[in-house]
Amino acid sequence: MPEIENFKSSSNWLKENLNEDNYQTIKMGEHKTSFSHYKLNIYFQYILLKSTMPRKIINYKWINKRNLKNTALPSPINKILTSLENG
């Protein structure tokens, strides 16, 4: 998942990296988690791209939504994806 400085930068990131300016923001939120030595606040956006085949990006991998449950992802990311799926 790409990290961007703020949500205002999302449209720039999508245009520069995916050549995509036709999208819809489905949900924005915050996920708080803590580890033994620090706390982490993840601010996320759930974005629906209108394009059916986004451009490939070096060091990024597209995962089919059906395969997410079988993919090794960090626990906080799995919790965010589960909340989006159920909410």
C-alpha cells in the first residue's frame, strides 16, 4: 500500500503513478494500534478505481481481492481490510 503525506496528495499520487484520475473515494478512516514499544495511527483511504487494469508500478504488487485472505499482510493492514469488508 502506498504511503502518502496526506489525503490531499492522493489525486496527485494516482495521476503520477497510475495515470488515473477517474476514481471514487469510498471511505476514509483511522486505525489505531500499539506495539510493545510504540503506538501507530494509520490514516487510510479506500479508493475505487474506474480503470479495470491499473498500471504496474515498480516495487508494488496488485493482489486480486479474492486472494487477500491468502496473502501474508501485516496484522494492522488485515484489520483495516476486514473492517472495510464488514462495514
